[in-house]
Amino acid sequence: MASLRDLGLSEYEARAYRALLRTGPTTAKDLSRASEVPMGRIYDVLNSLEGHDLVRSQAASRPKKYVGVEPDAALDRLLEEKRRELDARAEQYATVVEELSSELDATDPVDGEFWTAAVGAEDATDLLLERIAAAERRMVVVAGAPATGFDLGTVGERVTAELEAALDRGVEVRVLLSPETVDALPRSVGRRYSAELVDNEGFSVRTTPGVDGTFNVFDGLEVCIEVPHPLSGEEPFAMIDVKDAEFAASVSEEFEPRWTEAEALSFG
């Protein structure tokens, strides 16, 4: 059940405010009885409620009387306070992240080789997005059969956003698509390509037949290979990420002739 404590009030403050709504204008002594807040605490509680702009006082009366602000206004004020607190906390976290990003340097394993895998469509997509975000210099994206999962119509907004961010960082992005993948792409991809990517000098896309698999090469050191589901062609089964310079070089050697022979693609 929702509580005023969820919006930042203490138990005593919540009791006192609820009691004020029931009693109307009243003195601290009477409010202490009605709310069961100890008399020794009631003035501190009322001062705190006034600080939240939840209570108005009538200083001219003797003894001093208090009245609660209407519930709608009170809740709006508490909500706004929470929003300000969250905004301030988010800024603090952003500052911490910025400071740590300059202190923490990711290092490759001692032997320079490492591999990991993500199973399931969602985790596979998350791994792909993570590796795109980590690219520093160049990236190769190869999408063969459209059913293997590199479908910008499905995960397109997230993938395209990461590609755009990579281009903004100065990463060179080359995309090689099979004709089947091109035919399967929705119109929204063409519109996004025309609006956001086509004029970027670091981005190029080509098409060529005979491309069966889906994989990505990052900075000539890392390869992400998409594994189709063995029982369903509608979604990827897993994403395997291999950090091995020798393996990445062999994949790139196979890619370059295909890229040279491929035709530039334009979305009309």
C-alpha cells in the first residue's frame, strides 16, 4: 500500500499531516493527541512539515494554530521534491562515472585471447550493442540470411543508435549485406539510413551474393559471431564474442575480397 513515507516523510510527519486533514486548524497540543505524536516531538515535526510546504501556521493566534495544505497540492510538492532529489543524484552518479572512466582502463587478457557467449535473443543483442559501443577505430558488419537476427526492423533503433554513436566517435563502419537481407529490410531502415547515415564519410554499405553468416569484426582484434537457433530460424540462438587478433585477421582476410567485389547499396 502506498504511504506518505514513500514520498520522503517520516512516520511522525505522516501521522501529523493525516491528522491535520481530519481535524482542520488546530494547536500543536491537540494535534499531538490526535496524531499520537509525542508532545516532545510535535514542534519539530510541524517545523519539518512547514519546510516541505505541507502545513500553514497562524502565528497571530495564541496558542499558534496549524492547518494542512490540500492533499493534491501537498502530493505535488512532495513529488517535485523527489524529482529534484533524483535529478541531483543522477548528476552525482554521472560525475562519478565521468571521473571513473578516465581512471579505469580496460586491459586485454595476458595472452591476448578471450571468448564469451550470450544465449538467447535478448542477451545476444545486448552483447552485440556492448561490443559496438566499445569499438574505437573500425568495424565490419556482415549480415547474411535475414532470419539470423541482424534485422534492423526488429532491434533497429538500438543498433542504429549505437552505430551512429560509433560514427560520432570517429569509428569507420562498413556494412556488407546479402541480397536476401536487403530484400527483408523494412522501409524504416531505408529512411533511417537516408536521414542519418548516408552522408557520414565513415559509413558505407554494400551488397553481394553468397553471404551466409552474420558476424562483426571490431578494431581488427575481436569477432562477434551470431549463431542461429538450431530449431527456429526466426531468432538468433547465441552470440559468441572472440577476442583473438589472429582469428580476427583471418576473418578480415576472407571479408576484404568480398567487400571489393560488392556493389554499393542505396536505399531509394
